[in-house]
Amino acid sequence: MQNISAANELASGLEAVKARQQAAWASGDYAVIGTSLQIVGESLLEAMDIRSGQKVLDVAAGNGNATLAAARRWCEVTSTDYVPALLERGRARAQADGLNVKFQPADAEALPFANNEFDAVVSTFGVMFTPNQDLAAAEMLRVCKPGGKIGMANWTPDGFVGQLFKIIGKHIPPAAGVKPASLWGTEARLAELFSSGGTIVATPEVFNFRYRSPSHWIEVFRSWYGPVHKAFAALPEPQQQVLESDLQELIARFNRAEDGTMVVPSNYLEVVVTVLK
């Protein structure tokens, strides 16, 4: 009985974390940042060798980078996220490009689709933020056909974004029992999540954040990137200044631009899981 009670308590806690995360991602406008990451979706779809006519599911799609990449390859695409406003931004992008995409609100931990429904399942910097990592991975495996592919782009712990979340965690302690999202950017954690259901190829890649200046990046992320926006909002003014100083130091550590602009490489893993037949 104690084990059942503990499991129920953990599940309840993760649901509460999910609700807070959903509010955080909805609080800014991820599309402002997401649109700059389009190249990652294009690269991932090429790495997966996606074929025209395949049924593709984009999980935690945000404003639809991988969604659009699949639709440009004449796939039958369903784009999902638990923030409806982001799906609307994806819908506007698809309409502007004349692409045919189905948009549907969905929780990555409880995908409303049948077993083996999709030829491919993708997620770029999305599913990695689910509080129940094992359940989200199991759902991706469940809806993908045997022989199909799961493709992901996941930030690494030691890269710029991984370190960004480490800084945020220093100022706003993470919820107990929730594994760091950046673990999805490690081969060890990917093996725990997916090796029983498929073969994994993880390739280190780099995305360059290009902004007018370090201060411009902080302004954009503070205004529009949910986790950073929420972190600043939760802190009193003196601690906000400390957080901003920490972010300036982080950027300085990674910035390779010497002309006053910001060019910060951020490591991520490009992951392709081939589901067992």
C-alpha cells in the first residue's frame, strides 16, 4: 500500500508540475524564439530520411518547425502541443506557405492516437520538457509503427541552453522528483528511454543563437521565452538583477562574436530512433 501511495503522490506532483509548465510556456510567446530555430527541423527531417506520403506526428510542436519541414516534404502531418496559442502560430505559418497540416491540441504524455498510427514521430526541443519523461517516451514509441522512426532534437546539459536552465534552477529551485530536461540530450538517458523499443543514433550538432547583442538576447528571452519570463517575474528586483548578471556571464562564456553582436553556439543531440519491427 505504501508503494501505491507513493506512486500516486509522485503522479499527482508531476501533474501539478505539468500545469505550471503549461502556464509558463503560454506566458510568453515561444514562436518569437521558435521561428529562429527552423533550420533544426529541416536538418532533423533530412537525418530521418523522411519520405513523401508518410504520416508524421509532431509532438510538443511549438509553432511548428518540424511540422513545416515535414509538410514541405509532402508528408501527411499532424502537429500537436498543449499550448493552443502556439498551434495557432503554426497554423498561420502553414497557411502562409500553402502547406496542408492538421493541428490538434494534445498532451505529449497522453497522445490521443491509436497504436502504430504514424510512420514517423518528431519533436524539436519540445518533448524533452515533459515532467514524466518515461511516459512521454513510451507514448512516442506506442504511436509509431514498427520499422518507423522517432526523431528528436534535444539540448545537451553542457551546452548553452543546458547551462541556461542550470542558472534558472539556481534562482528558482526545480520541483522535487522531476528529472532535468537536458537529460534527453545525453545518450545514457536516451538509452533508458528508448533502447527497449528501438535502435538509437545520436549525432552531436550545434545551433548558433544569432542576436544583435547579449542584451538583445536577454530582452527577447525575458519577454517571450516562457521559463525565462516566469523566472524574472517570480523574483524581486534585486534578484532579477543578479539573474540578469548571471545570464550576461553565461553569454560571455559562449559568445564567439567580437563585434558587439551575439553568436552563441549551443550543443544539441540530433536523435533518430528506428522502432523495432
